[in-house]
Amino acid sequence: MTQLQIIFLSALQGFTEFLPVSSSGHLILFSKFTAFPDQGLEMDIAVHVGSILAVAIYFYRDIWEMLCGLLNAIFSRFSRVREYYLRHASDKMKNFIAKTLPQYDCKLLLMLVVGTIPAVFFGLLLHHFGMEWLRSTKIVGWNILLFGIILWIADRYRPSARQITDMTLKDAVIIGFAQCMAMIPGTSRSGITITASRFLGINRREAAKFCMLLSFPAIAGAGLLTAVEIWQSGDLSRLHDAFSGIGYSFIASLAAIFIMMSWLKNYTFLPFVIYRIGLGGFLLLYSYGYI
């Protein structure tokens, strides 16, 4: 694989991963409508890893709070030590302790774990039976079109009052099962999880945030499996290509996250829906031989 192809793939993945337009579908279409050969599922997963690194940077405060909450849950004495010192320390020391040992809970982390479990089982199942048969223009076209329309329905007609803090375990399970569908190219992982969140009444920015955080464990697991397979193969050139893709994708993904979160302050998902309908319609006409 040439460096130019890796750069194009990484940029395409990075800019589309967190937009509800299906990054995996665009990666498949890239090789079908250009002179570049199909990069394969391995490189697709590698450039996805760059995207979750961007999530870790953008949402580092949320990730830090989840880790603190986990520590508080595991080490129950952590809170007791904090409370003891707050009772006996000087005012200056109290301020320091309050800032360095904040009280966090595990709710968001629990929601992400619960939402990831369905994707783990479904992903292992697809990994066992193979996924190459899903990489067809017809499948990508139908999914881009149909799930784009469903996104519009959810975004147009559902309320936007709920926050992530209002989520229940039932909500996390529903979003988790929705994420399983994203393993079929063209569905869009961000698109389907945002759609499920909007049907549950979660507002746009909070839905996008939860979707991005939810991508972390699922993509990290797929990336780890791929890294092990590459290492066992002994082909270090594949490892070099993968790391290059991760780096380029990270930069593009970080830019996409900033754009997405800024856009959702004032606007809806309608432009992405229009794009999906247009692209899906074109792909279906093309795949069925009408153009």
C-alpha cells in the first residue's frame, strides 16, 4: 500500500468517523471509485484507532472523571481518607484536597460498559464468520439511504430534553444493540447510536458525545485483535502501514470532532441526512446498473 493511499484513507476516515455518514462505507467506496486497490478490513480498523485517540484527547476531562469514579468505587477508603483530611486539614490544604481528590461516580463509565457488551459479542461473531462479504456497493448504498432517513425521523420528531446524566441502564442497552448494526458497512456507528439516542430523547450534543465515548472500547478491542494478527503474521510492513494510518487519522478525526460539536450547538443533523440520501440514491442507481 502506498503512502498516498494511506493518507487519503486516513483523512477520509478521520473526517467521516464522527459525522453520521458512515466512515466504513466511505472507506469501501474509496477503493471502488478510485484506482487504488481495496485496502481491506485490517487498514479500515487501523485508521479507526486513530479516531478513538482523538476522542481521548478531546474528552480527556470526561475520561479522567470516569477513572476517578472507578477508583472511588474500587477503593472505598479513598473517600474516607478524603473526608478525614477535609475535617482536620487547614483551609489551604482543604482547597488542595478538594481539587486533587474530587468526588466522581461511575455512572457514565457504567453506561459505556453496558452499551459496549452487545457490540463485543456481535463483533466476535462477525470476526469468526468473516465480514468481507458485507463490503458491497449495494449493501453500503441501502444502509446509507435507509438509516439516513431514520436519523431524520428521530432528529425531527423526538424531544431534546434529556442529558447523559439522565440515562438509565435500559437506555445504554438499547444504544448498545443499535451499535451492533453499525458493523454492517453503510449504517454508520455514530449515525445509528445518535439515532437511538435521539429516539430516547437525548439532546443532539449529548447524543454525539455519548456516541464518541462509546466508540472507544469497541474500536480499541477491534484494533487490539488486528494488532495481534499483524504481529503473528510477522509482516512488519503491515504494522508500519497501520501506524501511519493511525497517525494521519488522528489529526483528521480531531478536526472533525471540533467541527461536529460546534455545529450541534445551533444546528440539526439535516445536512448529513440530505447527504446520505443523495449518496445512497446514487450508489443504488450505480449498483443496479441504471447509471
